[in-house]
Amino acid sequence: MDDTLHQSSTPSRKQITVANDDGRVNWKELSVKEKAARTTQQTFNLGIILTGLVMTGGCAYFLYKEIFSTDSKTVQFNRAVDRIRSDSRVKELLGSDHKIRAFGEPTWNRWARARPIASNAYKDSGEAEHFMMHFNVEGSSRRGVVNLHTVKGRGESEWKYKYLTLDVKGQPKIYLENSDFTASKQRSRFNFMEGEPPRKSKTRTNDIHGTPKLCDKFSMRLLDKLDDHKRNLQTIHYGGSVG
């Protein structure tokens, strides 16, 4: 009779389900069916948490690759824009009254803020990475197109300009960076410092003077005129002697 009174005095509780389980009821007090419901609920909650972590990690990786990484298009674009804006020749050509504006491809929507920037990335046979891009710039007086090509060699961490140019219609192209020209100057300077003799040009031998002459159109014409002048002088000289 005491057991009956104890059971009747114990407060009843709602059956635990996947929808209403709040974790307050001790695991030992759950029935087999209720334990299955709690396990299902916790598994579902864990899946949501893991999915959120994966999505957060994916977003963080995307932001790093597209905005913060040195390999990102945004970093390459901002670096080139800073270089363009700091060049005195560009300021003089585009106009420095207002801040030079840089943007992507022209669009029919005048209100569009994010304009696509044309770019291309690839690896060559030597495993060097190449990045090419072109975009538009506009100043207070003119507008132009910027083209750039950067290279990162195998095992290197820094991108180096192969070229960075500005094209304005009706104006000479401005080279802000040109690695081919720079390398050529460095080679010439090295050869000069090392005392390397200059490369020999092709020569010809003049029949009258017997002296090597450069195979240059201007030089050829000049030498022919000198030969004619010398013949005339000789003719005058001998003719005067005979008379």
C-alpha cells in the first residue's frame, strides 16, 4: 500500500520526443523509445553545427583567396591601381584634378557598381604562374586602358611585373613596368662592366678605299657620295696638271 501511495505521489512527465526534448530529463530515466528520440535529435543538431562550421570555413577560405591573398585578383588590381595613380606621367595625361578612377568592363547599367574585371591565369611549361588583367581608368580629362602581366616563378612567393602599360587613344603608350627592357639594360650594363667587346656588325669592303664600312643604308649612301667627291677632286687635279 505504501508503494501505491509513493507511485501516486510521483509527478507524471510528458513523454520525450525529438520535437520537445530539452535535455532536462536524466538519460537513465528515459525509456528505450525516448533514448532513441534524444539520440536522433542530438545527431541532427550536431549535423547542423558541422555544416555551419564547413560553410564558415569555406567562406573564410573564399575571402582569403579572393581578397587577402597575394594571388587574388583583388590584390593584383589594387596594386596596379596604386601604381597607376602614383605615376606623374599618368596624372599629366589623364588629368590630376580629380582622383583617377579605375573600373572593370563597361556596362550598359550606369548604376552598376561592381563591374567585371577581365583576367586570365595559367601555368607555363616551367611551372611558373602567369596572371594577366586589363581594366579601365578615367581621369578628369581622358580615359584609358591598363594592361598588366605578372609572373611568379616556381618556388617563389612574390609576383613580379612582366609589363604594366597604359593605353590612351591618340597618345603614346606609357610603360610603367617592362621587365624585358629592364633585363636588356642590365645585360648591357653587365657587359660594359665586364669589359666585353661590342658585337661586330656586318661590314663590306669598298673597292677604292679598301676600308671596312658598316652595312647601313645611310652609311652606304654617305660613303658613295664621298667616293664620287674624291673622284671629282682627282679628275680636277689631273686635268689641271695636264693643262
